[in-house]
Amino acid sequence: MSDAESQGPGLDVEEYIEQQHFFQGMQIGLDDNRPMQDILKSVRDEILVTTKLPMAIDYLAAELRHSGLFYPAMKRLAHYFTGFQAFIVESSEDDRGKFDFLSGLEILKLEAKLRAGHATAQSLFLYQFETICRHRLKYDQGFAAMANDPLYDQYWRAFLEVNRRRVGLIDIADMIYTRSEHYITQQVRRGGKLPGSDFPPLFGEREGRIALANRKRDPLLLFSALQRQLGYPKVPVKRKVDEAQFQIPQMMRRMERLEARIKLLEDESRGGIDLTKFYEPEKGPPSFGDFND
């Protein structure tokens, strides 16, 4: 059986290996304060031309020039990037959130490494679920994005759909325990009711036993125990940023905005604001036709 076949549905393993290199290259370029377009061009030149990633990078670069964002292009490339990958990038590009782009790249890099190393549905779910919990992302949108992943079969998709709106209402350990082989073992021992064929176990005996031992506890303790005991992949923590290096530039920008506002107030107190100085040279005020160009 080839690597691509053992990986299950989705892309070939070499695609995920190149994706891992792509996300890592973007990290390095951003850490060096290089322009994003230059980063994309240099990383694209390193990617294997036998993969589809160079074409995807070209599409991402075009979207970046058009909207300044990546996630719209990733959503349109649903046959290449998974819904969860697009969800991570969209969350990192949301100005209202606290999830930064570099943390998103680190998560995507390690997820691509996981997929290249023969990921199972269990390992992928626990990695993605811990990512949402640890970085406080939106559960409903995250589970909906996960359900579109080709690695999940119909039973996993039904599990994600049922629980996407129940997270926060039920204990996460219970959610895993009740869909494990250990739960069935316990029910047989107690003579209890067994789940039907529509609810087969999605986790093994040991996963269920660890989940049962972590009921009513912090979910991160459950994920940590699964990683220690069963070797599940770890989710990167939030990058620590030295905020001191940004304080002076931020203060300067705020002072510039305050100076501009004070100048406008002074002009208004003197008899009005001269709007002509805001017009572009030799064009005069904009017309309605300019907005249709």
C-alpha cells in the first residue's frame, strides 16, 4: 500500500509535506519582517512543481493583492485546502479577535505534518478540537469546518454535527467517553443499554478510560493526558510577543491621529475646514463614476 493510499481520502502525502514547508517558510519570512508578496514568491520557488501547491500559492497571492486577506481564496480552493485550514486563517485575520496569524501558521504547519504522517480520524479530531479550546476560537464554526474534512466518514460527520452546538453544555470528557469502546465495555458489565448501529464507537478503550478519569476537569488536562499516554500530537500554545517593541510605534501613530484631529478642530474654530486639501492633485473631488471603475 502506498503512502497516498494509507493516508486515506484527501491529498497525497507529498502535498502535505510541501504544505508544511510552505507554512514554515511564511513564518520565517514574517519573523524577518519581509513583505508578504516577497515571501510568497520565494517560498513558491522552493515548492515541488509536481504538486498543486504552486498554483494554490499563485491564487493566494492574487487574493492578497485584491483584498489583503488569504481566507477567501482558501475557501474557494476547497478541493485543496480543508475547511479547518481556511477556518484557522480566517480566525487569525479577524481584527476583532486575539488569535494572531503567526500562531495560525504554526498550527497549520503541525497539522500538515500530522497529515503527512498517516493521521487517523481520532488524532486529527483531538488536535483540531484542542486547537479550538486552547485558542478560544468559535466552536460552532470550527466544528462545521471540521465536518467537511475528507478524513472523517459519515459517523464522524454526524458526531461533529450533533456536538457543534452542544460544546459548553456537556462535559468534553463525557463527549469522548460515551463514544468510546470503554463505554460499551462498561455498559455490558453493568447490563445497561448499548448504543445502536448508528452510533458506533469512535474512540478506543484507552481513550475512553482516560476520558472517564478526567470528567469534571479542565479539558486541557484531558488533552494533556491523551498526549502523554497515547502519543497524540500537541497543539502549539499562543506565541509570546514582546509588546514593548510595539509600544513606541503605537504611541506615535496615536499622537499623529490626535494631532490631525486637533488641527481639524482648530480649522473649524477659525471659520471652517478647507476640504480642497484632501482632494487628489489635478483630479478635484471624486465623482460617483469613480466608484464604478
